[in-house]
Amino acid sequence: MSQQEKLWNKPYLILIGCNLLLFFTLQMIITSNPGYIREQYNASDMMVSLFTSLFALSAIAARLYAGRAIGKGHRSVILFAGLIIAWLATTGYYITGGMLLLLFMRMIFGIGFGLSSTVFPTMASDVIPAKRMGEGMGYFGLSTSISMSLGPLVGLFLLEHYNFQVLTTVAVVMIAVIFPLAYLVRKSASNHHGPEKSVREVEQPQGSVKRALFLPALLNFLLAVTYGGIISFMALFGEEVHLSGVGAFFLINAIAIIIVRPFSGKMFDKIGPKAVLLPGAALTIAGLVLLSLATEMSVLAAAAICYGAGYGFIQPSLQAWMIQKVSPEKRGVANGLFLNSLDFGIAVGAMVLGIIASGTSYVMMYRLSSIIMVVFLILFIVSFINTRAKKSTSKSNAM
């Protein structure tokens, strides 16, 4: 394999590590804090939702700025400014003595996280060969998925067996470790302009960036809405159906994601989005339906396997698809939109599905959330059919 096609290089591995640490820190705190603030400050459901929503909104706003700044060549400034802000905000948890200050720190952390989390995947997309973009972003995305699956387990363990101060200390140390690692790759990634575009990239239809990215961003949003319901209400679902150990869902989910990621990325590179999004959506629907039926661990495990496999097929492929739809200098915008649609979807899922659950049940909530993925499937199929029809019409006119 030529040097140009080499995937597993030093900058790529370091960037995976940086992204893992950043998202692991987020997931440890975001899952543990609702229980902590409810117990510590007797917070209402609205205040708990506000804790998640303020973070998401501040991260989204920061990414809108970060994407443009990265395109103008301010990558290192955005990266280290974001890391410093995130580290200071996390350290600030030591001195929070009330809900308002805690909410403020969470909002500041969202700004820092939004800035730095946009840079890492953009740097990774620059060191990944274009012909292996799906595979490369698939492996890179494992760092996010593992964090989203195992971070909650670690955070809840630290909070249950120690206290919030110990959890904060672990988070502070993890962010601090990112600084020297990011410094090592700042030049190699930013100076890497990447290989020539792949055939699929060259054939992408011309048009505005927003129009090109709308469909994959919308699909990512829909998937994230379902995940928002899982990460926010899994513990309460377990209480409702009298099923203990529901945290195992996240571990089994992570294992399923790890198993399918290598295959999904290669399938995307060889065939395109349809090869991974169609089976991914079907598996996710099956996972949500099984979850709504889970009253014993065997069914919960099957649900986690299906949902994790579907998630592993879909999410990195959507990110790679968005990157391929834009020119290299717009990759910061694409990654920012990808992450924003993820955060916004999780926030909307936590709020809307929570309202549905309060009016029905968590069982019904998960059953209804499977319909969201049916909409996902329909939107992609309709778009695929329309694209093929347009290509057919263009060929007929050319002849």
C-alpha cells in the first residue's frame, strides 16, 4: 500500500486518543450530573432538562463560529482556546455552591467543548486518504461511540462509589492530558492537505454547502433524537419495568458498535451510503422495538446489540458522507454541522421523548421513538430514488 493510502499513521492515532478523552469527559459528567443536582439541590425536572439544554445550545453556537474560523486557517487557536475553556469550566465545578453557578459552568464548558470537538474530526479528515474516508472516519468515530457508551458507566460508578469531587478530578485530569497530545499533531495535521479527491467526491453534485449537507445532517438529527431518549431515561425505564442492571445496555451497545465499525466503513467506501444506512436503520428500529419489550436481561441484550449495530453502521457513514460532499476547506463547517445535529438531536430527544413518557410510559416512549427511524428510512429511500431518477434523466438528455 502506498504512503498516500496509509491510514494508521501517528497523527491519526493521536487524534483518535484526543477525541476519546474529550468525549469521555463529557459523557461521564452529562450522565452523572442529573442525579447529582437532583439530590444535592432538589432540582426539578425542568432544571435537570435545562442543565442538558444549556450545554447543547452553547456547544452549537460555538461550533457555528468554529467551522468558519477553521476554514480561515485559525485551527490551532480554536483548538487550544476550546481546550482551555473546557478545562477551566470543569475545574470550576469545585467551587460551585448553587444551581445557577453550576449551570453557568456547564454553559461555559459547552463553548469550550463545541470549539475543540469541531477541530479534531476536521484534523482527522485531513490525514485520512480520501479513498478510505468511510473506513477512517468509522474508526475515528469509535472514539465518540465508546465514550457515549462507556462514559456513562464510569461516571455513574465514580459518583456512586466516591463523590462528585472525585468525578470532577478525573475529568480535569483527562482534559489536561489532551493538551500535550494535541500539541504533537497540530502541525502535521494542519499542514496535511490530503490526497486528491476520490471518484465519489469528484462526482458529487454541485450546489451550496447547506443544500448538500441538509439530508445527512437531518438523518443524523433523527438518529440522535432516539439516542437522547436512551441516554436520558434508561435508568427510569429500568425502574418502570422492574429490571435491574439496565446500565449493561451501554456496555453491550459499545461492543456491537466496535464490531460493526470496520465493516461499515469499508462498505461505505466501496458502495456508498445506501450500503450502510438501509441496514443500519432497520437494525436501529429493531433495537428500539426490542427495548420497549424488554422485561428481562436477554431481551435487553438483544436490543442493545441491534441498536449498537445500527448506530455503528449509520453515524460514521453520515459523517464521512458529509465530509465528501464539501471541499477540504469546508470540512470544518461539515464537521461542525454533523456534531451540532448530534447535540441538537440528543437535546430534543431528551425533552420531547420525556414529555411523551410523562403522558404515557417509558415503554411506549421507546416504541414510538422507533417511528422516528422509520421516518429516517423513508427520507433516505425517497432521496435515493430521486437522485437515481435525476441521473437517468441527465443521461437520456445527453444521448
